[in-house]
Amino acid sequence: MQAAPAPAVVYAILTSSMNAAPQQPDDQLEKALAALLSARKYRSVHPGLARAIASAELAKGRSVKEAVKAAKNQLHQSAAAYIRRNLNYDDALLQLQSALKPPSRAHGPGPPRDAEPVLALLRRLMAAHASTHERLPLLDTLYSQLFQRLPPVHSVLDIACGLHPLARPWMPLPPDLPYFACDIFADQADFLNRFFRLMGYAGSVEQRNALDDMSAPSADVAFLLKTLPCLEQIQSGAAQRLLHQIDAPILIVSFPNHSLAGRKQGMAQHHTASFLSQIEKAGWQADSLTYSSELIYIVHKT
Ligand SMILES: C[S@@+](CC[C@H](N)C(=O)[O-])C[C@H]1O[C@@H](n2cnc3c(N)ncnc32)[C@H](O)[C@@H]1O
């Protein structure tokens, strides 16, 4: 009887299936990629991620049509399903510009905390993405409770950020603090960069595939909110690798407490079992903040 491969071997096989040169004719891959990127939902998705997913599906012996369908399904589960409403980014920025008109803008960089029209608009925009939508009731408490547990923070990473950078005014951090965020949609990254500039915030947002490229700058703290299950869904073992790769001594890692449709409760426990064993194996310390919609871990990588 053949022995089961050791975990490290399994990981190497999975990683190579995503990263190795495709095993199928190039024209099949180019056709699948073109079909994937021509879909309205995925036209601004990270092309390297789309290629890796399409390539892995073709390598299973699927036809171009089947591979495109399977790849769309993967991208839907890990990213597009969270988009509740497509934002018109230009429109949103025009609305922000008018909400920022003096006198509220006369307070210097960053909105004053009482800039109610700006905050109300940002709440409406965050409602367009399921993850920030669920977090709306927590905005006024979460960041103060979180940051009071941390040593002074001078820089932040926000990996697979979705629309989370729009919560920047609720974070007790100075406007000139470097904030680097990334996700897979180019148009969303462009919108968030323009949002930062309009608000007078330092930082930048880039289109990145966190499964392939974690050459992000180092920072004091990295947010990995509700993200690990999405990455694991595309590539098993991605969560553990990312936790180690991110160059930040403190990771803020969260897990949703219910399924996207809201049907399954207690999801956080399901997701956290392997996460907690990885933390223990690495010898890191973690404490948690529990909210009804989200379980947040503060991980000290020391
Ligand atoms: C559940 S949402 C969480 C969004 C945000 N972190 C929050 O909690 O508000 C998962 C996010 O992961 C992003 N994502 C999925 N695959 C990714 C990848 N390979 N690299 C970077 N981001 C990815 C999706 O686009 C989506 O915005």
C-alpha cells in the first residue's frame, strides 16, 4: 500500500498546480482567460489570478467552456459573492467631494470626526460590500476597542481589503499614517486611492493577488479581515503561508460568524480550529474580540 504524502508534500503539489507552467496548450488557456476577463464581473480582476485559476481548471482535463465556468465559480465564491451592489465609483467620489465642501474640510487633512455627511456617505458606500456591510453596527466601537489593545501603531497593511479602507475615519490613527491596502480588483483599488487623496490620507491601494505576491511593505499591524477562508477556498494551505509571509509583528485576523446568506451560524468556530492550531504551532500569542457578526483575533507574532 502506498503511504499518504506528508503535509509538506501535499502543500508542494497544491502550490505547484497553481504556480507551475500550464500543462495544457497555450491557446486553450488564452481562450479561457479571454472569456473570463470579458465577463463584466471579472474584467478588472487580477489577470494573474484569473490565469492561475483557469490554468488549474484546464489542467484537470476540463474543456475551455467547463474551465471558464469552474473558474468563474471560484472567483465568485472568493470575491464577487461579497459585492452586494456595484458602485459607480466616479459618482461616489463626486458625492464625497460635495460632502467634503467647506466648512467641514477646513479642519486640515482627514475629516473631522463630526463630519456627519461624509461619515453617512461612507456608511452607504461600505454597505455595497457584504463584509463592511456587516461591520456597520460595529464601526463606532470596534476600532477604539481594538486599537486600545495595541501598542502605538505607525503603519498599517490591509490585505484583501474589499471596501474596508473606507472605514479609515473611524480608526483612531493620524491621517498621515502610511496605510497600504490590496485586493484583486483594479477599479476598486483606483477608487480607494482617489478616496485616500480626497480625504487627505497617506497610503495607497494596489491590485495584488495575495496567493502569489505578498511583497507588501512591512508595517506595525496587518488587517486580514474575513479573508483567510476565501484564500483557502482557492488554494489550500494559503492561510498558513500568508500568516508567516506578512511582514508585521501584529496581525488582526477575523472570521465571519455566519455564512454569506446568513443561514449558517457558528461559522467562526468552524474556520478557527485550523487557524488556532497554526498559531499554537508557530508559538505566537493571540487574544480575541467577539462580536455577533465577526470573531477577531489579535495575533502577536513574537
Ligand atoms: C470576505 S471579503 C473581506 C473584505 C475585507 N477584508 C473586509 O473584511 O471588509 C474577502 C476579500 O478577499 C478578496 N480576495 C479574494 N481572493 C483574493 C486574492 N487572491 N488576493 C487578494 N484579495 C483577494 C476579495 O476580493 C474580497 O474583497
